Amino acid sequence: MAMAAARRRSLLHGLARRPWLARLLVIAALLALWEVAARFLVDPLFLSPPSQVIMSLDKVFGTRGVPAALQLTLFELTVAFVLAVAIGLALGLVIGLQPLIRRSFFPIVLLLYCMPQVTILPLFILFFGIGAASKIAFGVTHGVFPVIVTVVAGVQNLKPILLVSARSMGASRWQMFRYVIFPHMVPSFFAGMRLGMSGVLLGVLLAELYVSVAGIGYFTTLFTQNFDPTKLLGLIGVLAAMAIVLNAVVRRAENHFARWRTE
Amino acid sequence: MATSEAAIKVRDVFHRFGAEGEQRFVRALADTSLDVAEGELLCLIGPSGCGKSTLLNIIGGLMTPSSGDVEVRGQPVRGPLPRDIAFVFQENSLFPWNTVLENIELGMTFQGVSKSERAARAAEVLAAVGLKEFAHHYPAQLSGGMRQRAALARALSLKTPILLMDEPFGALDEQTRMILGEDLSVLLAQSRKTIVFVTHSLGEAVFLADRVAVFSARPGSIKQVIAVDEPHPRRPEFATSAKFTALRNQLYRLLHDEIRKAVQQSSAADTARAGTERA
Amino acid sequence: MAGNEADSPVPPRFRAKQSHVAAPPSPPSCAEGSGVEVVPGGAFEANSPAPPAPPFPKKKERAGAAAPQAIALPRKQVSVERAASRLIQAGFLVGLVAVWYLASTRWGVNRLLLPNPLAVYDNLLDILRSGEFIDDLETTLEELAAAFALSATGGITLGYLISRSPYWIAVFEPLFAAIYSIPIILFLPLFVLFFGLGPASKIALGAAISFFPIVINTIAGFGHVDRLFVMAARSMGASDYHLFRHVLLPAASPVILTGLRMGFTTALLSIIGSETLASLAGLGHRIVHLAEAMEMARMFAYIVFVIAIAVTLNTIVSRLEARGKRD
């Protein structure tokens, strides 16, 4: 009795010291709930238990065309992300550094950023076809605005004293940019990249789900129509995990480049 | 050209912010004239908002006065003079993304100092301000006093004949301030730079300065200049001497009425601003 | 992941301040620094809570004396510059429409790709006059209201409960942050599978997506209240209720309001999005329907209409947010 109580106490103590352990328990509990629901409560045509989903992950990737579809989607994501970041950085710097351009065009950028772009998704398909181009383009328009906005903000919220101080020490315009404005902007640029990545993911996936003749969108539609929740959940799960990992990687980079802020 | 030995000459400088009739219109500085001799340490003291910092920025070429002229070492000031003048600001002006060492070297980079020379000078000034062990710390890792030491080191590394210090210890606590003041006096006695030093603190002014220029309330102008006849470097004992106390009291009497005036001004301005904002 | 701090061996309750909630630099609000007051948020993608996190840790620095003044310009110059940028904006928009017009009439761009702007205008007038949009608008707004009500209630309740203990914050906050980085639109096929093509799947998806910004900001809001305020209130004998009503709530509400606004725009976006992808009714559905029927002028008119609705709603919500923050 006493030993059991002591063990229980030490277990609770261990949990109290390790929130991540409790977090794992929460995740496990949710998975268990899902498992029970899928096994006993819900029609197997709609939901399959997580154990089965995980066990048949290999089957998902064994399905003819799935690896190629994943590859295609990843290709679209990469191209769209690179374009969004490059365009966003360039535009952000121009807008952020030129007062007249900023006053004139930043409101327009913000307005566009706030628009529900999904309304013009059909237009993208009409203009760019049903191939990769439309998905890339839609990803870029979703990813580019957060990058622009954060770069502009990063250039803007520099403490004026730092510019004054650099000027008093004789910094040239280029040196001001290279040694003051740019390093100050880097952390927000990474924050922008993270937001941009979420945007690109959203844009590309929206377009994929809409067109659904190739890539991931085709297979989610296929699995849904075949009432094959095991494969559907497996595919979605893999993509979701990928999104979490990518986000965490960029966040790490962001923290690394922002370490001078908090230390 | 350089007919006078004055390092800095200020002639009838007047400065205002905003245009007449505007709400934010302020006469910051009434006609002010001033000479600072080569190798002298001049303190500017006065109530808040009396234009001391404005005058300092005008001397340094960071601001252009509404009228009047400033000459530095015989040359009219048209913009920053990084080879003649180095600044230490009140606000933390170290670049937060650079370490202390990088911060110091950056100023020299701006002026095209060679790499080996940069390293040598940085080591020298770091030792001078006692921050050798903190060369690789980021500013955010340092205390306020250490940050201002680093900023001072950066200014010294530029090897300018003139140093302009805008309430460099303004944001620090009294004790840190005292120690920094003593160290500064020693450091500056060795360098024989020409220094203009803005401060709020009566004691700091008397302790550091060769002469103290007392400003009136806004629009600021120089009310009186007091000489502090005491050799550098000043010893801590000076701060407890009768001479020090007498000078400090003299400054206090000069300033007291001006400070009251300034406080009334600013609370009146606050009320006016609050009134228009509500309207 | 976001919670490395939470993984540290020191039990959170022993730390001096409740500061486990990572406060990443917030995506700048649309209203910031611009004449337009609209909402941030390409919402879906605004994948980070927006507590007011200054880019620099605030030190007790007095405002710089030199700098702001040095930058200040005479008012006349300011108004001239403002007029110049308004002129450029107007010119840009006129130029855009002019290019559109010329492209559709002179340069021979296929009418199926780019209809004449005049035709679009006529269609827009027709849509407004005939009132044929009412059913779709109603559907979309009902879905939006239901989804937002669900996510706001759920998010705030759960967020508050979690924020009561630094330990629970450490457990749940990284979890929510991680889920928040998933584009939940991926799960649309599942929602359709469970809830069908009708409004239920839109409501569920909208609620699921907008839940996360709301819960994360609620946790951040309540979790970030300065200990000093709490101690001051306690020292004056505040009861639990007083503490909540007069300290926690006012201190947390700006961040929570931001979360609600982000949740709202996100819900709107995901509902229109899911209507576009798989539905039977609603504004998004109408646009796709017209696209498939190749009625381009009418589709453009609907796009303009929907964007106007969305911008109006977002503007109202961010006005409300701003007002709530002022009080």
C-alpha cells in the first residue's frame, strides 16, 4: 500500500516537473479516444482507428502514384516558397525603405493581404491551367504578403537612435543598410518566412484540393470517394506532420537569428 | 581660418520645432552663443526640455539650426563630422545584434580603419573602460552601466578630438553613476579631448566640468557660466570638499527657479494637449 | 517545437513570472501605419498569436531626445507628401482598371479569361438590384455566425481554464501552437466525409480552424498578466472575483480581442474556401458555379461582391477590436 502510494507520488512529481510528459499523455489520451470511437462507435467507412492508420502507412505510399503525387506537391511548395520569399523580400525592402512608395503602396499591400484570395482561385485555374503553374502561382500570392508585411515592419521599427548613432559615426547609406537596417530586419524576416510558408502551404493545398487531377489533391479526393479513411488519414497525417516539422525548423532558425533580442 | 583656439564656436544659434501657429510649435533654443576651448570639459545643465540636447545635436551636425552658425575646429558645421566628433547618447545606442567588440569595431569600419588597427584599438579601449571580459557579450546581456561603458569605448575608439556626451549616465542609478563619473574623469584627463557633456545632475556637472553652462527654461539660453577650478583627474575626495558643496549650491540656486518654470510649462502643455485631444 | 522552455527541468510554478507562453513577433496588423483600417490577417496564414510583443525588450529608456525631432518635418511638407501618395494610389488603381479595359477590348485577350470591366460593372449592378445574392449571402453568414460562436465560446473557455495554471499552459500551449501550424484545410475531405456537403461541414471546419488563434491568444492574454498587478490587487484585499473582473480581464482583453479578430477573419476565409472546394450553396459555391458555367463577367462581379463583403466585415471587426482595446 505504502509503496504504491509512494510510487504514485513520485509519478505525479515526475509529471509536475515535466510538462512535456503530460503533453504526451494528453496526445495519447486523444489517440485512445479516437481509437475507441473508431472501433466501436463510428461506421468504419468514415473513420478508421489510428493504430490501423499507422500500420497501413506503407500501403498509402505503396499506392500507385502517391509517391509521384507527393513529389509533385513538394515541388510546387518549394518553388512557390522560394518565389514568395524572394519577391516578398525585394518588395518589402523597396516599400520599407522608400517613404513615398511605402505611403502609397503599403496600404494597398495590406488591403490585398486582407482579402479572401480563395474567391479568385477559379481565376488562377483559368489563367494558369490545371498544371503545377496555377498551384505555384496561388501559393505565391498567399505566401508573398506576410513576407512583405514583416519585412516592411522589420525595416520600420528600428529605433531611430541607432540610425542617428550610425550617422554620427560616419556610416554611408550602404553601410547603414548593411550594418544597421539589414541585421535588425533578419529576425522579422524569418518570422515572415514562417508565416509565408504557412501561406504557401495553404495556397498550394487549396489549389490542389480544388483542381484534384494530380498531386495530393487527386488522392485525397480519390480516397474520400472510395470511402477509404485509412489511406486518407494516413496521407493527411503525413502532410500535417510535415507542416509541423517545417514550421518548427523555421521557428528554430527564427529564434537562432533573434537570440540577441532576448539574451 | 582657424584664428581662435576655440575647438567649438557657437554663434547666435536659434532653433524651433514646427512652424509658428502650429500646435507643436516650440522655441527650443533662444539665441545662444558659446565657445568651448581645446581640451576643455564643458557641462550643459538646465531644466528638462531647455534645449541642451538640441544644442549638442546641432554642434554635432545631427541637426541644422533654424538660424545661427556653428564652427568646429575652424570649419562650419554642415553635417556629421565623424572624424572630429564622437557621440555618446543617453539612450542605449549599441547595435543589439552585435557583441560589444563588434559594436566597437563597427564604428571604425564605417571610417575605413584597417582590420588590424581596429582590433588593436578595440582591445585598448575595452581595457580602458574595464570591459575586457565582456567583449563577446551582447548588449542585452549587460547592465545599463556596462552598456554605457561600451558606448563610451566605441566613441573613444574613433580617436576624435571632440566628444559630445548627451546625458550618458541619465538612465543609470545614482551609485553606478558616481563610479562611472569617477572613472570618466580619470579616462578623460589622460586623453585631453574637448568634451561637451549634457547632464541633469548638479553633482555630476561640478565633479566633471572645467566650466558649467547653466541653461534657462524654454526657450533655452545660457543664463550663466560657472568655472570649476580644480585639476583633472578629479579625486573622490573632491566630491566631499567644501569647494564642491559651494559650487553645487550655487548651481542649485541658479537652477531652482528655472526648473520650476520648466515644470509649470510642461504641465501647462500637457493640459493643453489633453484638451485638444479630447476635442 | 515552440515549447523548449516548457521542457526545462524547473517546474513552471517555481518561476518568478508567468512567461512560458512564447510570444513570437506578431504579424503586423493591417491597420498599422496606414490610412486604411482593415484587418490583418490573410487570416488562415496568420499562424501566430498576436500578443503585443515589442520587437525589443523594453528597457527603462527615456525617449530619444535627438532622433524623433531630427526626423520631424514641417506640417506643410507632410500634407504635401500625403497628397502625393494619395495621387499615386489613385493613379495606380485607375491605371489598373485602364489596363484591364484595354486588355479586354483592344489587345484581344480572350473574353473567357478577362471580361470587359463594363460588363462586370453591369453584372454587379444586376446582382445587387435583383437581390439574387441574398440566399447565398445568408448561407455564408449563417455558417460564419455558427462557426465563430462555437470557436469563440470554446476557445475562450478552454483558454481561460488552461491559463489558470502555469503547468497547464506549459502542457497545452506548445500543443496548440503545433496544431496551429498545420493547414487545417487539409482535413476538408474528412469534414465533408463526416458532415456532408451542406452547411454543417463548413461550420465544423470554420470552427476548428478559428478555434486555435482564439485559444492561443486567450492563453497568452491571461497567462501574461504582470505579477505586479496581481500582487498589488491582492495586497489591497481583492477577492478572486475582483481580481478577475478588475485585473485579469482588463489586462488580458487586448490580446484576447486580437485573437477573436484573427479567429473571425480565419473563420470567414475558411468558410468561403470550403464553399469553393465542396459545397451546395453559399457565396464561394456561387463563384465556382459561374466559373464552371464560363459566365466570366458575372463571376468577376461576384468576386468583387464577395471581396467587398469580406473587407467590410473585417473592417467592422477590427474597428470593434480597436474600440474594445481603447476602453
